[in-house]
Amino acid sequence: ACTGLIVALAAGFTAPLLPGSAIFRSEQGGRMIIGLAVVLYLTDVTRIYRDRRRRLIELHNRAAVGAYTSLGIALVIAVASAIRGELSQAAATLAFLLIFGWLSGLGLSQLYKIIPFLAWLRQFGRRLGAGPTPRVQDLVNEQVAAWMFVAYYASVAVAAVAAFFGVSLLVQGAVILMFGATAALGREYWRAWQGYYW
């Protein structure tokens, strides 16, 4: 991915010195390398999920599937738009899928494990081996939070589609829902930290 980015940036910086066709080929080459990196990344994530030893997938990993799906869809849209020469038209959709679907979604999903784990360490770490302790999953309510993740990813999808078609009112409504789902998840993180469920 870094190599592809360097190739694409180098093409931009050397634009005054090279003919247009060489710059275009260099930029396309950089994009293809970045696309290959994303495909390899998603392939590795798929292998990790397929080869897992624990049969039950915890919510933070189930929610992360939405983030990886957003990245995969963004890759398909980026490639299709670049081939058709309509990358600028798809920029808003790609921004929603990459920033909110992948990066923010992945961050929110992993925080759902990290914060309860830190709370568990704070409360029960010293008692480990000295008696029964709850599981980290017992510090959260996955059934409640699952709907918050569904609302979050659904609002990202609606915003991305609405941004592609230029329906600003629908984008604004989806962003409000996305903010509400994020705030609700933040409340769940706070409850886990404060020991609300145990």
C-alpha cells in the first residue's frame, strides 16, 4: 500500500517533467498496487475468521465484519470508477465507506472489546487464579449493543448511497442516525468501564 501511494504521489510531483500518458500510467499503476494491498489484507482477514478455533464469535469481531465489508465495497467502487473515469463522482461515497464504514467502524468494534477488557483487568486482574472471575463478555450486554452496530453500519450505507446520488437531505438524516448510534455505543463503553453489568 505504501509503495502504491509513493508511486501515485511521485507521478503527481513529476507531472511537469513527464508526458501525460506516462503520468496516467504511473498513477494507474499506483492505484493498482494499493488495490492489490487491500485485496491481500481482506484475504488475510477472511483466513483469520475461517481458521478461528473458538466457534462463538464475540460481538466485537462480528461488528468488525461490517468494517471489512465497507472496505471491500469501497475497493470495488474505486476500481470501477477509475476504469470509467468517474472517480471524482464517487469521492463522497468512497469517503463515507472508508472513513466511517471501515476506519471508524473498525475502531468502534474493537473498542467494544478493549474497554471491557481494561475494566476487567482493573477490577479482577489481581484476583486471577485466586478464585472465580467473570468473563470479559460478562461485563457487556452484546444483545443490546448488536442493534447499535446494525444501526451504525446501516446509516453509513444509506449515507454512502445518498452521497453518490447527491441526496443531501438523506445524507444528513443518515449522519444523525450514525451519530446517535455512536453515542449509544459510547454509553455502552462507559457502562462497561463503570461495571454497570456486573
